[in-house]
Amino acid sequence: LCLCLPGESYTKKAPKVPRCPATCSCTKDSAFCVDTKAIPKSFPPGIISTMVNTAFTTIPEGAFSHLHLLQFLLNSNTFTMIADDAFAGLSHLQYFIENNDIQDLSKYTFRGLKSLTHFAVYETFPFHSVSVESYEFSGDHFVAFAQPDSGFCTLYIWDHVEMIFRRFHNITRSAVYCKPVVINNTLYMVVAQLFGGSHIYWEEGPQRFIKIQDIDTNRVRKPNFVDTFLLDDEWYFVVADSSKAGSTSIYRWNSNGFYSHQSLHPWHRDTHVEFIDVGGKPHLILSSASQPPVVYQWNRNQKQFAFHSIITELADVQMVKHFWVRKVLYLCLTRFIGDSKILRWEGQRFVEIQTLPSRGSMAVYPFTVGPRQYLILGSDFSFSRVYLWDDLTQRFQPFQELNMRAPRGFSLVSVDNKDILLAASFKGNTLAYQHLVVDLSAK
């Protein structure tokens, strides 16, 4: 027997999904709020990052408890008071506050949190750059920048007293990539240039670099990237050539200099080369503007790299970088148009496990700080995003957004108990970020 009364309905309505607050702009996982008079009471589900330019001066107890997934919170204001347990319930919070002048901070403000971690601007270099490489030599830490405006390959040295990088030396002009390599306690610098050919320099003494070799301009016409690697106790470097008529080329060291060893698939406008060892077998992964990434495998009998396979059918892959997590090999493929991909080695092939939004990305960089595995994806159109590896899900989770203009390369320097991430910027100042961990266990 079913009794239906007029005007009554037994259909259960689905709960309403909270909308983005009127003073905020929201994406799938972040919210940016401007001139907010109070902390919004509701956000769409899944928000893990908020940036708030506030018009209020106090943060009450449990102010963000409705954002239980929140990892990154940036406020820009002068707060007069932050209450006890203001961040209660935020077990995932990694980074809290920047650009503030807090006048009243209780010792119980951060109760329940063990630490807060974030990247903060440490040093600003007043020039554009298209590549950055860090290296150690004679007990010192150096960084080499390729500057598109001046054309210099500029070297900076770490000052252990002032705790900053200071200018050390300039090499040549028209440099687009500067790659250091130390062989038998001697420093060499491979300087790839757009005009006048590419060259190899030898550091004869402090701040004295002498050109010792030219690179064949018939092979390398438009260099885009340089990498070095040690293979069977011999040193090599490879230049990715992005011209239509050029060819990615490998050079081998023979005690007197680097000499041409092999050319790889001409006419493909390569943008990046990654050297990787898979199961004891050396490989090169070539990213190209005209085809999906291809793999070349080393043949020890012939001492040559031979075409092996195509990783994926994805086009527009600007760069491929590899990293290891608990002895498992992964690749990150970054794309300028479309999403970037994380692939895992399954013994016979790479399998896609994650997609990361990355429109406008031309640079990716996996790196570790202590036990933490990070990945930064640069962007020409929005904030560059840092991801943190989650051991539980075996996936990257969004960690922090960094404001840099058209990044083209990254490098990590660990010195004097500081971990500094350098970012080469094509359209803005080159930046150095420090990885900071604030211990809250005693608060």
C-alpha cells in the first residue's frame, strides 16, 4: 500500500555544492580572494590553496576549519591578532603566511601543527636568463646563467660570509646555454651560442677562461639544451639542436678535447635531451617539436646510441625529466599546450599514472630536499606550481604556487644548511627561493 499526499514529495534532493564566494575567483583546487571583509564561510569542495588579500585584521579560532584539505594559505595584510587554535583542523597545512606584520601572536596559534614548509624568495638577480646550472669546484659552489639580453654566460659564486650569490665572471656573448663539467679536477664550460658558433672554455685560473675548442656549426645550428654524462668511464656531452636543418649531436672527451662522436635523427627540431640508466642500460630521451619523445639505447659493442622506441604518442612535449622514488623510476613530460604527464617504469615500458595541468609550460624540474620529493612545473601564462610527492597515493599533490615570469630552467643548491631553488626567467628577474621549514612542535 502506498499513500501519496498532495504537495508532498519523497524524492531526496542532492545537497547544494557551495559556490565560489563573490569576492574570490576559484579554480578546481585554489581560490584567490581580494578585499575580503571576513573569511568566507564556504568554498567549493577540493580547495587546497587560497590566496587572500584581506580587509580584516584578526583571525579568530578555527577560522579555516571548513577547509580541512587546505595545504597552502597566503594572506597579505597587517594583522593585529591571530587567536589560539586559529588553524585548528588543518592537518594538511604546509605553508601559512607571507607579507604580514603580525603584532599579537599567541603560543597556541599553531597548536596541532608540527611544522610549516614553504619556498620564499631569497635573492633576486636583475637580469633575464634562459638557463641555469649549478656546480661545485675547488670547494666552492657556483651557478652559471645564460643571459639572452647581454648574451653573457654569467657565473656567480656563493659567499659563505654574506650568505648570497655574488657575480664572479662573464664568458663570451650570444650564449643560450652554459654547461659546466669537471674532468680530472679541471673545469670546462660548454657554451652554446646562437651566433658565431658554440665553444668550449677551460678555466686556466680563477676568473680566467680560455676558449680551447669550437663546435662544428654544420652540425649544431640552433642549440637549445646541453647535457653531460659519464658512460663506460668516458665523458660525453650532447647538444639538442632545434633548427630544421640541424642535428642533435654527441661529443666525446679524448683527453685533449671533445670531438664529434655521433649525430642523432636530423630535421626534428629537438628541444631537450635526458640521459637515463634503465636496468643498467644507458638511454637518451629526445624531446622534439615535430614528433613524440623518442628513446635511444646505448650499444656497447658499437659504442653508439641506436633508436629504441617512442615513449608515448603525445605531441608538443617540451622536456622530459626523470626521478626516483623508493627505487622506482618515473618520468615527467611537460607540454606547452595540453597537460603534463607522470609516467612510471613497469619493467618493460612506461605507464601513465597522473596528469598535471600545465598550460604554457616549457620547463619541469624534479628535486629532493631531505626526504621530500618535489616537482616544479613552470608556466608562461600563470603561476608556476610546486608539487609534493605523496607516498600514500604515490602521486604528486599541489604544494605551492610561485610567481615567476616565463621560467626556462631550475637548479637546486644545498649549501650552509640552506636549500636554494634557482629559477631562470626569460621575461622577468631571475630568482632564488629558499626552502624553509618552521618547527612548530614546541609552540
